[in-house]
Amino acid sequence: MDHDIFIKKLARGLEDIILAFDYTDDQRGCLVYLNSPRCKLLVPTELIDYRLEDAVQALRERIKRGVFSSPCEELTDIDGELVLRASDNCD
């Protein structure tokens, strides 16, 4: 899946909250930098590839609420449910 499609879908209407995106072949996924609150979200490539719409929906809902427990959170599939969890993988 093209990361550009993911980025466009996620950013629509959230341009004032999402500061930047970063992805390279070396990364495990796409980093989403938020302006407020200041934090980074890691979205693994496999979720972008196979659960794009679910990933976008889960992230948009959480970003709109603006509640994050850590400066770095990773979107994770736990028993079919996508959740954000504190992570050390955002560097």
C-alpha cells in the first residue's frame, strides 16, 4: 500500500493537529507527528497494507479526542482490535 494514500485519508480535516509524517524503507511503518498534544504515533506498515480503513478510523477518533498516555504510541492489533499503546519504537 502506498503510504501517501494513508496520509491523505488520515490528515483530511486534521491539518491543524497533524504536524508531519515520516516514513522510509528502513522504518517499520509511518510516524505521525502531532502538534497538540506533542507526541508521535507509529503505524506499522502491515496495518497500513491490510487494515488501512480501520487504522485511519482508529487514529482519527483518538486524535480528535487528544488523549495520549505517552509521547510515543504505536498502533497495535490485539485480538482484532486496533489500540494505541506506549512504545519505544518512535526513534
